[in-house]
Amino acid sequence: MCLFFSFVIDKKSKIYYFDRELRIKFQGYHKEHYYMDSHSSICHYFKLDEDSVGKMEYNDSRLSKCDSLFYLDDKQYKKIERFIMKIDLRELIISSESAYNYCCVWEDDPKIRKLITDSLWALEYCCDIKDRPSVRKYITDSDDAYDYCSMIKDRPSVRKYITDKELIKKLDSLKKI
């Protein structure tokens, strides 16, 4: 699985990735349905042969190569190092999902955390990082609210969003155990 932040490099040492403008462009409906940190999506968009590029990920302050077929020489590594030093990953955050990924992989930055406003990504944040009221308040989808109450804590402030009667029964039966 490709993680935030992914990019590819070709044999000529050119680096390809989805910059902020492309991420915004593809955020809504797009017939190709690109995933922002997918090596396959990057290659498809830039018309690159996936087998002829180095697939790279930079996360948790580490650079890793995602395939073993592509050989990187010293020139390419130096180009990647310069690229990594210049890029501000916070500029690539354009959605709840990318804000969650940044907080999960890099740092739980309060400014970035404020961008998590989607129910699913708020749930993921509370499960994976920390159960914070400032994020929890966005868990408003019925299924997400059920998951929160069954996995973290059955809070009335979240439970009220569970609209499916079967999920409420299921949750009540969990409390009896």
C-alpha cells in the first residue's frame, strides 16, 4: 500500500508526484480516479511505465524504495535528497484524509488536525492517534459512530448519530458482555 508521501523517479532522475494543484484537481470527481499517493496513479497520469521507474516513499522521516527492480545510482539518490529537503509536505494536505495521514505518519500537528472534518477520518484519527473531543465531534456518520462506540467508548455524544436500529441493538448487546 502506498503511503503519504509517495513519488517516482525515472532513469533520467526526474521526480514525479502529485503536487498541491493536482491533488486539488483530483479531489473531486475525476474519470481516472487517481489516488494521491499511489505509484500506479502517478505513473498513469504522467504516462510512465511502472516497471521503468523507482517507486519511493518518504514517511516517518525515512526514505524507502518500494520495489527491488529499479536500481538507483548516487546521482539519483542525491537528486532525491535535494527534493526531500525542499518539499513542505504540509502544502500537500488538501483533505481530511491527507490531514489524517500527515498526523498519523509525521506529527500530530494541531493546525493540521483541524483539517480532519470528515466522519471516517475523524474515526480513524480517534482510533489510531488519540481520542480528542476536537476531532471526535466530527464522527457523525451512523456506521462511523457505531464503530467508535464499539471500539473506543460508548459516548452519548457519538451514539446519538447511530440511526440504524440493528446497530443500536448490537451495541447494546456488546454492553451486556
